Amino acid sequence: MLRHALEAQGHAVVEAADEPSAIEQIQQARPAVVLTDLKLPVGDGFGVLRAAKEIDPELPVVVMTAYGSIQAAVTAMKEGAMDFLAKPVDPDHLLLMVERAIAQRRMLTDYFLLKQELAERRGAPRIIGEDPKLRQVSQQLHRAAGTDTTVLLEGESGTGKELFARALHVLSPRADGPFVAINCAAIPENLLETELFGHEKGAFTGASARKPGKFELAHHGTLFLDEIGDLPLSLQAKILRALEEKRFERVGGTVSLQVDVRVVAATNRNLKAAVAARQYREDLYFRLSVFPILIPPLRDRPDDIPTLARYFIERFCRDLNKRPLILSPAAEDELRRYAWPGNVRELQNCIERAAILTEGDTIHPRHLNLSFHGGSLAAAVDDDAGPWSKIDLSGSLADATRRAVAEVERRKIERALKEAAGSKGRAAEILQVSYKAFTTKLKEHGIE
């Protein structure tokens, strides 16, 4: 009778006579709703309820019981049943309850889909690779995610430290809160303090209104301090206090503000060496490195290089509205042999360039253009012999010109960095470009 009533309303119904067959049907059919009597020929409704919740904790279960056994139904509710029906069952009441259970299930599914979409829009990362070193990093991230411990991500430039920081945030209980990132090396020293802590109106010339800083904006979320090794000594004491006390004052302010922030820091510098050279506060270093995680460079996980390359190929083909491209065996071998001083960022830029240059359906070594890149900064800067022999002249005039300009830019930037002894600010002055434009070019060319 119940099956006919439900099927008349367009529902697909699977029947089971007892607890074992019910559990089997739930595993196979994965229904939207389970309707079970408490008394069964073999087993009972409690067993069905428990098994259903074990298979799918969100599966709605409605129990049926005789009027005199309401207490048993209440017990079932406490064990996770959505509702109960007293027998004899009113078909209209049954249909209403089933519709409500299905609507609840749909709402829950929509909620998870929206949460997933929101996470993707916030930049929820996808970490590609199966290397044991990378899996170890993933395990460490999962261990740290459930705590509010300060995490220090160490690794070379281009290894994806911000990607791992975002993963840590998404895995943490703070995932619904903001993820706020700031690059401590990309902002001039005189502006960095106001960016971190904000300022009051009139704090300095041009401060026409109060401005909240990154610590305030990250309240109840995660603050990612990238390139923390380049933090000026003058700011290190204030950062230390903010980390320890969760309190700070805006620039020009007298009121102490308290925030609830989880801090994740990243650096490509050897902070221990900086501490030994008295370029970095020892107490701040120990406060940052409560839970250090070392991200391996790409050259240390060569088996992940083709996997990453194919992932980037698929992504850029989709973005460029191009048909799928194949990576030739020769191109894959060249990718494996290359040292990747710029790590994953350099590989990403290399594949994007190859996807643009490839006219057929296969990426060959000439499209990768890896002959432009030396294994080290010194080699790239000093190797001026026969520069024209290294330029790939394939493709159109525009393609060849673009590659030549990119090569000149890279060499000029690396020469300026060498002259400036690695100082980004001084190198930008030598090239007569803004600091922001210079750091953008560094990222484009995958240069440390």
C-alpha cells in the first residue's frame, strides 16, 4: 500500500523485507529517503537506522511504529531518525513527510555545492602531485589545520607557498572566515606598517579617513604573511606583539585593538642564518616557526613534473578556447631534465607560453623554449656568447619578436639584480621602473 501511494506521486521505491536486505538495498540503491518499521522479521528498525547513518550520515530516515510504542520512536529520534509515523499510516501524512525529507536532502546538497563553489571562488587550491615529499607536506597541513598554531612555510620562490597557505585555511575551522594575504617584500617599508595595522584619520599627510589594516580584515580568519623574511627590523617588534597578544594599535591611534587571527607566514630566506647575522629578531623567528613546513622544490620531485605540465596544458587550453594539446615524449623528457629554478611558477609560465605558440595539436621541445634559461643566475647573466643562436625563430614574426623581447627582459632583470646584490628595490631603480612593475616582471619570468 505504501509503495503504491509513493509510486503514484512519481517516486521510485525499493522494498526490503528485513534488516539485512534493507542494508544491502541502501548500499546498492543509495536512496534519498529511508522509511522503516521498527519491528522487522529479522533484525529491527534500529539496526536499519544505524546502518543508514553509517553509510550516509545525512540520509533522512523516517521510522514507523504502533501507537503504543511512541517511546521507541523517541529513542529512534535520539539516534538520528528525522521523524516517525504512528500506525496505521495516513497516506497523505506519509507523502508530506517524504516530500519534506527529500526537500531537506536537496537543501543540504545545495548547501554543500554552494560551499564548494564559494571555496573555489575564494581560491581553494588544488595541489597536484604524488611525490612522497609532497604527501608528507599534505599530512603536516592536515595536522596543523585543526589548530590555531602559527605555521611557517619554508621553500624556494615559486614552490606555491601561498597555495599551501590557502589549503591550510580551507582545511581549518576558520574556512568560513576571510583569507587575507600580504607580501611583505612587495610594499615599501614606509607603507608596510599602515598596510598591516591600518591608520587613523590624520595620522599622516594624505590620511583623509581611517583605514583598517590586514590584521583587522583577517578577524576570525587567516592572515598570510608572505616573504616574512624581508620584514624590516623596525616592524618586527610590533609584529611579534601582535602575534603574542593578538593586540595592536593603528598608526596614529592610541586605542589597543584585539583580533582573532590565525597567522601563516612564508619565506624563501634562511631565517636561522638571518638571526645569526643579526638581521632578524630571534624571538620573532621562534614565534613564527612553532610549526615549520618545508615545501620541496620542483627538481626534487621530478615525477610530478609531467603531471603538473598536463594539468596546466588542460587549464590553459580551456582558458584559451583551444582544442586539447598533447605533450610529446621529447618535450616531456626536456621538462624532466630542466632544473626549474623558478619551480612550479616557472613551469606554469612555460606551459602557458607553449600553449599559445603551439599551432598543431602537439607540444614539442621548441615550443617550451627552455634553451633560453640557464641553471643559475650567474650562468644566465654571464653567458653572452652567441645570443642569436639561442633565440627560437619558429612561428610568425610576432611570435619570434615576443620571445626575443622576453629574453631581453629576463637578461636585463637578472643583470640588474646582480648589480644590486639581490636588492629588489635597488634593481628597480637601476631599471628605472616602479617596484610593483619590477616584482610583477620577476613573477612573469620565474626569477628568484
